[in-house]
Amino acid sequence: MILSVGSLTGTLPLNLNMLGIGHRQEPINRPSGIPLYQWFLCVKGSGEFVSDQQRSVVSEGQGLLIYPDIPHIYHSLSDDWTVDFIGFSGPVCPDLLLSLSMNRSGVYHLADPEVFRNAVNRLYRLYRGNSDSDSKKIALSSECYTFLLRLSREIAYLAPSDLAVENQTLKAVLNYLEQNYSRPVTLSDLADNIGLTKEYLCFLFKKEMNQTIMHHLLTLRISHARICLVQYPDKKISEISKMCGFESPGYFGQIFRREVGMTPDQFRKVQ
């Protein structure tokens, strides 16, 4: 099922334009892209996404983000490829997505796919509600923003790859880091949990993700810190630091400024 929710000329900073639930995905070839941001959740089966001469497999439980006006192709790899999706637009989108680490088109690991499914269902209920048109647009915009904020805690970009087996290993690594980012994590513990040698695990991760495991963990912690700074305005910076796996508030502040371009206090004030 696909719903056209609003026009592409919406006047809100963030506009929900399309909504799809349980859609059996047909092959798509868009040489010029479309003027929408699109987020997909692979509910069932698998598909292939092709853009910029790179190919990525989208497996069950994974997400796919496509930026506006990006030439792309996607098609099913199984007979039952089924997706949920939203299409959205608005002047706030470029800066918002950048701040939420949704800064490029491609396939993303989702630590909890239910966050996506639940949000799509809430959007559908709002769309089918009895409120007047203007109120409905505002409610959908607000819910879309909340969805993106929540989704940002669950995602990690997966470098284009045809190696599905290796990506399953990668999925296990990403799940472990997502579940344990708030406590000390060592490469030895991670390797023991995954069942590979530390050396091979580091090699595989760097090859697929174009970054080290520990750098990804650092990025993950900063991503959660950005959310916590906004969600818990009454908590001290030292408390946020500890919640996100940083033992030293000073080190947290140093890394946050390096990664985000401002101090935690400054970030909190501009949100």
C-alpha cells in the first residue's frame, strides 16, 4: 500500500509526502532520482540498491536511505521483497539528516527495526485520523521528526558490498556495539562474542566499513550523546558522558567538539 500524503511544495520545515506499508516492491530505475528523501525498511526478502556504480544488498531488517535527485536503481533479489517506507522533504532536511548521521544514500544496519515499523504505523493512523488538513500536516511533520530522531539511535552505515555472508558477521558486530556502547568494550571481548580472531575481525570491519571498530564505537557513543543532550536537558554533562560510555567528562567534551564542531553545552543550546 502506497499513500501520497502531501505535495512537494509543503510550507512546513519538514513535510511528509509519501507513506508505504507492506509494499511488495517493484523494480525501480530513476536516472534522475526524485525530489524526495526516502527511508525504506526491508520487512521481508531482500533487494539490491545500485547508485554511483556501487551495489548494496538490502536484507530483512535493514534500512535504505536515498537522497533527493540521486540517480538510482533498486530491484528485488527474492520473490517476496516487501518494504515499509516514507518520503519526506523540506528546508530543514539537509542539516537535520547531517546532524543525525544520515549523511549519505545507501544501506544502513538497524539495531531495532521495530522503531521503523512502529513509526510508520503511527504515521498511518495520523493520516487516517479525523483532524482538519492543516492540523494533520503539522501532526505528521512532528511525528516524522520524532521518527528520524529515534531512528538515528539505531543506524549504522554499511559500505557497499556484495558479500552477504560477511555482512551477516558485520551485523552481529554492530548489534554487539549497539547493546554495549554504554560500558567498556574491548576488541578481545568483541572477538570472543562473535567467534573470530581479533585480527580477522578488525580486518573485516575495516574492509567493509572503511573505519576501525573503535572509531565506529566512538561515533556511536557521540551519536547517542547528541540524542541524550536534547532528551535530558536537566542532566549534567558528566551524567550524559557516563550514560554514553565515556568515563571522563573532559575526554567526552574533547571528542564531542572534534566530531560535532561545538561543545556539548553549545549543542544543547542550539537545539
